[in-house]
Amino acid sequence: MQQVEAHSGILYKICRIYQDNPADQHDLLQEIMLQLWLSYDSFRGDSQFSSWMYRVAFNTAIVFFKKEKRRQNTFTTAPYHQLPEELHTVSDQDEQLRIFYMAVHQLNKVEKALIFLFMEGQSGKEIAAILGITPLNVRVRLGRTKDKLKYIIKTLGYEF
């Protein structure tokens, strides 16, 4: 599928958002590719191919994430209810990205999808179509998710 190859970077980013370690990211990518291949006949052309692909990839990532969560039986996230006494300013972009992904892993599945699509430059209308929510709901949830991310980053002891 040439169209999938054209958007493969998106799939890698989804895998990185939903899975921490490279082996799990690879497994998720394989599962997404399989689901795209199996469900290709369901693409009716009512939307852009990339929108359909986003939806299949996100749904697959969410299901995969739920399976992993059940298999591990314990899913721990760092509590983000208490701010540290001192925040460290980070200016290195690679370090900022690493910290950002640590924070993103603490978001729920919808928040992860919102942030990812926003970062990919999707409009509120496109995000709404992909996630099956209203554009107004996208704006509200996106604002709350950005605030939550900022707070999580601060609880990790950093600021950008």
C-alpha cells in the first residue's frame, strides 16, 4: 500500500506515544499494519485516506494498549499531584522531547490522540472527524490536555 508508506511517519509517532519501549513499539506497528491491510476494503473514500488511516491506527493502538494493560495487570504512572520544590529549565530539544514523551505516556488514550493530531497540524474539524467528537469538544479537550501536560512536566521537575 503506497498510501500507507506515504504516511508511515505518522504510524511511528503513534507507536511511540502509546508504547514506551522499542520492542512494544515495533509490535504495535506490526499490528497497525495488519489492521490497515485487513480493513482496507472498508475505506470508502468518504474522507481522505490519511484520516481513515489515523482512525484505524488509533483504534488499533488503543486496543493494543488495553491488552498490554490487562496482561501486565498493573499499570503505574508517576503521580502528578505534588509539584517539586525546584524546577529544572531544559533548553536542549532532544531532552525536551524525551521529557515530553514521558509526560504524554501519563495521558489517557483520547488525550494522547488529541495531542498527536494537534502536533501533526490537523485542524479541529479534522481531529473531530477522526476521533468522532464535535469540533467544540476538540477545542475544550485539547485546551485541558495541554494544561495537563504542562502540569505533568512540572511535577516531573522540569520546565521548558
